[in-house]
Amino acid sequence: MKSLQDLYSEVKGDDALKRSFVEAMRAGVVEDFIKGHGCEATTEELREYLEGQSREGESIELSADELADVAGGTSYYCGEPCSHTDDCSGTCISDCC
């Protein structure tokens, strides 16, 4: 069984796992994500662990590039470049495609 530290290190080093983790957080199923990756921790234990990481000075925030990757990118819709990338709300798909 993995510890939260083991899972944290694994997720931190894998972009696909980062995206999956963020999606699980957004969907409210992070405990399922944790258990599905071999760790028996609760959502509360995860929260406490991440707060501890934050207090230790290690940033747990995503960079702008990492955030764009998790969000599915910001400059392409339907495979075509979006001409509104600087201030696009992400709702202009009909204008861009």
C-alpha cells in the first residue's frame, strides 16, 4: 500500500496523473482516485498532507503552463488556432471553428 508521500511523488512526476488528479478533485471523487492508485487515505488526510507540503515551502500550485495543459490548453479549438488567445473566455468555439 502506498503512502500519501509515495502517491504525491508519483503524481508530481507524471503529467497524465496530474490531469487525472485535478479532474478527480473537480468531480469530487478524489478519494476514489487515491484508492485507485493504491493508497488508503481519506480526503481529509489528503487535505492535511497537502497543507503540510505547503507549509514546508514546497509550492503545490500549478504553473501557468501546467494549468493550461490541465485545462485542455488555451490556444486551439477543433484543431484550429483560436485568434482570441490573449483574452479568450473559452466560449468562442463557434467563432474560431
